[in-house]
Amino acid sequence: VYNNVGEYSKAISSYERSLEIQKIALPPNHPDLATSYNNIAMVYSHMGEYSKALSSYERSLEIRKIVLPSNHPDLAASYNNIAIVYDNMGEHSKALSLYERSLEIRKIALPPNHPDLAHSYNNIAMVYDNMGEYSKALSLYERALGIRKIALSPNHPDLVHSYNNIASVYDNMGEYSKAISSYERSLEIQKIALPPNHPDLAVSYNNIAAVYSHTGEHSKALLSLETSLEVLKQSLPPMHPHLALVKTNIENIKKRFK
């Protein structure tokens, strides 16, 4: 609970109390110890203390390698968690290697359209995306989307993330019409799944506006930004910085008409 409400030092303290009891009560390689190290690492990761997170995730992995079969999904989760930390530290090659280890285990352990496989493809794609290798990223984002379309309900938030990721890559590649199309698919799902004044809708309108701005279609960009602003006015307090940002973007677009 402390972790979920962002009180990370209190979360660490309680997880460590739990771990101390487990160290006394359980054998040294009991899976519950691995879970505790994993939980502590997760909080450190949220705090941006990546070296501490890495140390605890690796302790968790060491135990799991001893007590679990080599293709157990929890091993895949450990490799994935360590990869996330390396990715956040900017060590993309290490992250990529570990994400791929995780994926190989999941391919053996899970059905071919399991959502966790989609997560693995998505994570690998994000590394390539961050490295500017957009064609590789796009291929993997599309693999993730293909699985999610089979495994998940048609209005699941993970589909929104997939369409957004694909749209972002197309935008970076200069394929603006494809970017708009993917952002609009994302927005269609959000309109069904979310309340009409949800801030995520405003983000989608803002994303679409950015692409129209890249194509020089300033009137369409302005319309999307104004729609974004209307949503934010109904969902955020009047002095929220997101409102100020969208207002600034609107003023910048209007200047281009002069």
C-alpha cells in the first residue's frame, strides 16, 4: 500500500521487516525470499535508486535460478525486471540482452498468444526505439499488437499503448499519415473505454496535434489542441501545468497563421 501511494521509504521499511522474518523462518533459498528481494528492488526502482534495485533484483534471480525450473515464468520476470533497470540507466545493450533472455523463456513456458509475450516484444521494441532503430522497433511493436488483439478485449488499455507506440515510431520516421491513423485508433478505444473527460483523451488529442503540426496542417493541429484543452479544463485544477502547456501550444500554433 505504501508503495502504491508513493511513500517509498515506508514501503522499503515494511518489506525489509518482512524479509528479516523470512530469513529466520525459511530455508536460505526459499522462493518467498526471492519475492521479498523483488519487492524491495521494485520500490528502489520507483525511487530511481537503480544500483540498489539492481542488487536486490539480482539476489532474487540467484534464488530463483536455484529453486525453479530453467523455464519458469518467474525467471523470465526477473530477467525482465533487471532489464528495465538497465534500460532506465541508459545501458541499452544490457537491457536488450536481458529482455531477449526473458522472451526466450516465455516462448517455451507460455502459450503463443499470452499477454506476457506481448510485453516482452513491446519492451524490446522500446529499447530499439530509444536507440533510434525505428524499423526494428516497429516490427516488434506490431508483433506485440498482434498478440494483444488476439488475447485481450477490444478496448483493453494495452491496445491503446500499442497503437500509441506504433504511432510514435511512424512520427519519428516521418510517416505522418500512418502516425495519425495509429493515434486515431488509440483515441477510438479510449473514447469507448474511458469517461469523456479523462486526461488520457487530452494526451491523445495532443499527440495528434503534434503530428499535424509536423505536416504543416496547422488548422487541424489547432482543432486537436483546443479539444485537448477542453478535456483538461474539465478534469484538472485550473492552475495545473498541463493546462498551461496546452495553452502555450495553442498560442504557438496561432502565431503560424499570422
